[in-house]
Amino acid sequence: QRKKRFKAAEFPPEDISKYKCQKVHSGMHSTQHKAILDISVHDVQPNIILTAGADKTAIVYDTISEQILTKYTGHAKKVTSCLLHPTQDICITASSDHTVQIWSTAGDLRHTITAHKTGVEAISLHPTTDYLLAADSAGVWSFTDVLTGETLSTHKDEGASGGITCAQWHPDGTLFAVGTANCAVRVWNINSHQMLQSFEGHNSPITALAFSESGLHLATVSKDSVINIWNLRTLECLKTLTHNAEHEVHALCFDNTGRFLAVGGSELWVYNTKSWDVVASFKDHTEVITSIVWTTGDQPVIVTSGADNSFATYSAPN
């Protein structure tokens, strides 16, 4: 059964235009191998943040106390992706060292997933929160029970030459999408292990993808900073948003109403998904944005991580 998500109240686009950067947090990770590559925000306690570092560590941070709560040091290479479980005291990290590790929030290593033979590029938590999708740079994806650490299935995507670069579950929990280094976006059915659709509208490796909360739309972006919005009913490209390649768009995230799409690269842009106008933009990171999360609530907060070894929070003034 799919986890029930809190639906944020709809607020007008002009409210987003009032958003400000509330704080830029830095100094958690080593400056020798600087970059926060991914970020996760706790669903219930949005002040609890998990960061994935190029310094081989992941850190749980409290934005209220501005204190590091836990530091995970079990990976041998950079941590590429991370997740805070919404209901269990669990953190999940993926790494270029070929492993996925499941930790207690207190810092104890519970499980190490060794289903992959190359670097794990992306992880995504199933909507039931019981299972984990992981995908690697050789084009292999795996399906794992989060509580037991048992990998239930693995599959090689033969169409993902050059590997999988990003992955995410569809909100219905049956489908998921992967982005590939050979410019394709491929939608899979987890039950049948069949590839149902390949979207071929990009001319550069896929760097990020995101489903809308309704599951109707899929946003994808490639290394040339071209964003495509796909209608999953008609399987057509609904809209193409073009940024200059130097904008280095690496991150996408819909808010929980589906009315806004946040896009991160050299800046943070927020689009209204009805008009596709930019309703807000920010430039608070000194290097490219690597990940974006919207919190839930009537006035959601936008959280971004960056290659400048920091994360930033954006919200309306109090």
C-alpha cells in the first residue's frame, strides 16, 4: 500500500516570489574533497537533514541546534546519494565504492548491500517505504527490502549503455524511471521487470529526473541543461525548457502540489507548472546545485545542496 502523503495547501505563485534564502549551512564536510552531492530531509522533522559528501561521509544535521547529530564513515569512496527514512530510525547511503549501506540514526551499520559491481549512482525509496531501488554506472538496478537488507532482485538494463545516472520511483509504486548516460529515459515495471517506455528526446546524458506527486508528469534534464516535461498518459513531451549549457542544471524537484518545479544548476529557479514562467530565482551557492528537496506543509521550504560544500534553505519571511 502506498504511503499517504500530506498534501500541501495550494498557495499562489506570488508567495513563492517572496521566498528568501534563510540560511546557508556549511562546514560539515571536509574541505579537501568538497561537495555535498545529495541531500535528504526528514518528512516529519524537517529540521533534520542528511547530507552525502564527496569526502566519503554522510552527516545528519539539525538546522535548529546547528549541530551534527551523526556522522557515517563506512564508505571507501564518495557518497553519491542518501535517504532519511520517514518512519524508521534509518538512514541509507550509496557510494562509488559499489555499496549501499543502511544505518541506524544513532550511527550503527545495520546492512551493507553488495548487489552492485560498480559505483551506485542513485537510490530511491519505494512509496510504501519498505523497499529501495538502487542503480549503478553499469546499468544494473536492484530492489532491496529496507528492514532486512535482502536484495530481492537485480536486473541489467541492456539499453543503458554507459550506465544509469539517476533513478526514481513513480508515486504508484509499480513503475520507476531511470536516466542513462546514452541520453535516454527509461520507464520500468518492477513486477514484470519489463521496460515499458523509452523517452528519446535528449541529446546529452541525463543528469536528473523527477515525477510529479500526481504521477502524471515526469521532468528530465540532460547535461546540456535542456529540461523536458513528459506527459505519462500521452507519452508526449509537454514542454521543453532550455537553459544555457553553462547553467549546468543537475537537479529537479516538484513540490507536493505539482504546481511548482524547482530546477538547480548555477542558480535555483522555480517554475510555475501552469504557465512555465520562472516565479523565483536565487543565487546563493557559489558552485553548482547538486540536489533539491521540497518539504511538506502549507508553506513548504526548499532545501538545496551544492558542490560548494553547503546546503541552503529557502522559505517565505516569518
